[in-house]
Amino acid sequence: MPYSGLTDFIARLDHAGELHRTNAFADPVLEIAEITDRIVKTGGKALLFENNGTRFPLLMNAYGSEKRLSMALGTKDISETGRELEKIFNMLTGSGDLNSKRINSLPHLLRIAGYLPHRTRKRGKCQQIIHNKPDLSILPVLKCWPYDGGRFITLPVVHTCHPVTGKTNAGMYRMQVFGPDTAGMHWHRHKTGANHYEEWKKTGKKMPVSVSLGGDPVYAYCATAPLPENISEYILAGFLRKRRVRLVKCLTNDLYVPADADIVIEGYVDPAEPPVREGPFGDHTGFYSLADLYPVFHVTCITHSADAVYPATIVGIPPHEDALLAMATEKIFLSPMKLAIQPEIADFHMPEAGVAHNLVIVKINKSFPGQGMKVISSLSGAGQMMFSKYIVVVSGDVDIRNYRELATHIFENTVPERDFVFTTGPMDVLDHSSDNFSFGGKAGVDATVKLPEEKGGIQSSAAPSEQAGSDPATVLNATFIKGFREYLIDGRNDLLLVGASPSEDPGSVRKICRLLKENYDKLKYLLVLVVDHTVDLDDLYMAAWQVLGNSDPRRDHCFIAPGSILIDGTIKVFREGGFPRQWPNVVCSDRKTIDSIDQKWDSFGFDRFIPSFSLKYSGLTRDGGDTVSI
């Protein structure tokens, strides 16, 4: 069901019992983010901050549950949308007489054509109020974390076009507010907005850019969806809504934006102008993305509806709303992935701890030897999958969202020296673990059930630690080892988690690997994960997030034996030889903000007190502000 704007969506959230309103003042600088972080991580409701120092109510956590995400996308079952896409693809590409197929599909094609966006020269609801002297300070823009470079617009849909082809794009790129009419345009080098920017450089002209906020909540999701370049995000929005999106022309440039948007910020980027320092920013990785040079966006006009609501989101240590948006992508884009990339793919999953691009689990229907490796090779260069750091392929009857069952399957069907493949390639620009910016190591793991042809060669010698008969403490007794934790996965193979302090000994991980190799007859583990001693070894979620974020798979692995591998998930600034780049700090609230919210908590009307999650993770932070200092 379409929404006429955020006010309409908020009314339906309220009616469904999915909204919490608060009239007590909450400061957009740090306080609102701290409140929202507590609510998001405990599965709470959407939040409407009606007293934030501006005329605009501020909506947070709108996509923070599967129910609200389904409401935003207009479906009771997100998987049904994926199945509908599959029916359309099968209808258009299935077997049978070609002419008959075309005739039978004609009504469906006409219906799909009705979802294409419609441009109009009439004014839209988003243009009811016009500010020809724009001032971004009228908006409740958030500063989320203490070492952020400033306030950031966190849920913008950024509209650009190619100067030659005219093809448009609506992407989501954070924007740091620099002043009343300027902001940073943080589009990554791999994104369509950046590609358009490079093409505008060749023209010697200013690049028109318009930013929409709010409107139908489906727009924000579509701006994050992994669509092929030059496919309009508003086609997907129309398909999800079963109604075409109405677009209106901006007042100060020739771009078109949704007529029902709550707020529109029009302007331009001058490619001849030197880029400026933008950031740092507490990002969805759970670490600060460090300051870098990005183009300046100049605001020429701000328009909004009479009942406009300002939407925002926060990111940081997972999970946050972005995890729910990733879940929607899993369900909606499974069918297109099967059609366009590999028909044997049965399911895929991006666990929260992997922050979307650090870990992808793929389940296939396997029928021939080498098929797992084939899928790894195909996915490694497919669209946004190219950013994946670890790709694990499984087969058979396994629930890839049941992590204990998944781990058991992986351990039973993997011999690391045989089934791991290491490569290098493009990385997400937010990845901090690789030696080089946006380029680093990757790993594919073929954890499929092996066919007879695949069982030759290297065989696992892993066995349970109990049979080996040694206590890890007798082997791992170096002073830089601060603790360890054994996890029994399937009764036959163990995982060993080791807490080390590389700052005390830069060669600590290398020495741990040597100790395990020398004593493999006493200690046998399929997987050993080394993390910083500040990590809670009883918290596998925390450990997994740290290992996935802090490791470069190609650089940071060590084969202990044919059936055993070690992965180094420690901070690399303390390693032997140092680290060539700055290492970002973990994102946490400061003590002053935490105490302020604790004192004011009752005034916000919540039914129970929720302590700050930053208290749990603050032990992971190191001195140095947004970066770790040595």
C-alpha cells in the first residue's frame, strides 16, 4: 500500500502499535543517537522525536523490525515479493513455444510497464514550502558519535544523472553538513554517483544534484538496493508499490524527485572545485570511517511539504536498521541472483556480524564436483558481491540462519588447506583491515557436501581436543596470551578462541601459530580465532564481528595442519613492521552522553530502563579519538 509521505506512514505505525512518541527535548547532537542505539538493539519501536529544537519531527528506527520493514515495503511477507519476481522471470524466460509465450506474457508486461516512474511538470507536495535562501540548520541533522566530524544527514536519497546518456541514479550517500548551504558528498569510488561525477568532470560544467528525504518509505530501501547500473530505483519502487512513482522537476536544476518527498535539498557539485576533508564518521562497520577528501555539495534551494518529517538512521556497532534492509535484499534479490548469476543458488544470507560485505553465506543445490568453487568464482565479481570478504558456500539440508547448525555443517565438510581459496580484489572503501585502501584479500570457503571426486588429496587430521588429552593452558602459556575459550561445535571438531595482546608482543599471533603447529598432536582444532584481549571471549557475536572486521583473509591466515586454520582478528597497528594506514577506533558513546540520557530516561516515556550498549563495548576502544594511537 503506497504512503503519501512520512506523516501517513507514521499514522499507520502508530495504529499498529509500532511507534513511540516523545515530547521531552532530545538533542540531535549525540543524545538522539544514544537513545536510538538502546532501542534498536533491544528490538524496540520506531521513535518520533517531536521536541528536537527544530520545527520538524524526527523519525528514527522506522525500518528496525521485520514487521515495520514489511509495512514500509507494503507487504505482509517480504519473501513473497521475491517469489513474485521469480514468477515474472520464469514467465519471460521459461520454456515453450516462443510466440505463445509472448502472447501469454503480454498482460503481465503491460502491468509491469505501469510501474515505470512518471514525470510531471506540475508542483509536488514536496514543494509546498520553498526556501530560496537555504539554511540546512533548520533541519534536525544528527551528530551520532563523539568523534564524528560534525552533523551528518544519514538517510538521504541522492539524485544524479549522467551528462551524456541522461541516465539517472538515486543512491544513498551520507552527507556531512559544513555550513548553511554546503555539505560533503560522500559517494564511494565504486558507486554510480561517483561515476556520474567523473563524467561531469569531462564537461567542465557544474553537476546538478538533488537530495530527497522521506516520502514513501520504500524510496530509502530502493536507494540501497543492489540494482544494476542505469536501472532506475523508482522502477523497483513502482514494482514494490504496484503503482508508478510520480516525479516532479526541481526548481533550481533539471533533476526529478518524488512528488511526495517530505524534504528536498537542491543544488550542485562543481567538479572544478577541489574536494574537502569529510569525516570521520561512526559507520555501520562498528568502526569510524576516517576523514578523507570528497566533493562539496552547494545548496541552491530547500523545499518541503507542510507536514514534513525529517527521517534519519544511525549506524555503528551492529545490529542496526541496515541489518534489516540487508535482510530484505536477501529475500527480494535471491531470484534475480539465481537468474543472472548462478541457477544453483538456493539461498544466501549476510549475517549481522559481517556488516553486509564481510561475510556472505550461500546455499546451493549441488550436482557435480567443483560446483562450490565455481559459485565462489562467479560471485566474487558479481555486482556488489565483489566487496565480499568471506564467501562460504554450503549445500544439502542445512538452515543457514541457524548458526549452530551452519557451523556444524561447515566443520563437517571443510578441510581448510583443500577448501579455502584466497584471492585479492576490490574492497568496500569502509574496510579498514587491508594494507591498501579499497583493495585487499578475500577468502572463499567451499563447505559443500563433498562428492567422491572431491575427497582425494589433502585430508583432515582434525580430532576433538578431548582425545588429544592436553589442556590449552599448558601449551598457550605465553605472557601475551590473556585467555582462551573452547567451543564444541559438533562433538568432533572444536573452535578455539584466543585473546592476545599484540601491543605487548608484535609477533604474538605468529608465535601462537607456531605453538599450535608444534603441539598439534596435543591440541587439534579446525578453527582458531585470535582476537584482542579486550574482546569478551564468552561473546561469540562480538568475537565474530571483530574477526570479520579486523582481518584481511589472505594476509591474516595461518595453516596449522591439513585440518586446521588460524585467522588473526587482532588490531594490526601493533603488528611487526606496523600498519601502513590509520587504524580506526570502535564506535561508542562518551560517558557524558550516557550519563545525561540515564538521568533523562524516564522523561522519554519508555516502559523500562535500557542501559547503554556502549558500556559493553567501551573496553574495545583505544586511546586516540577516531583512530587507534600506538
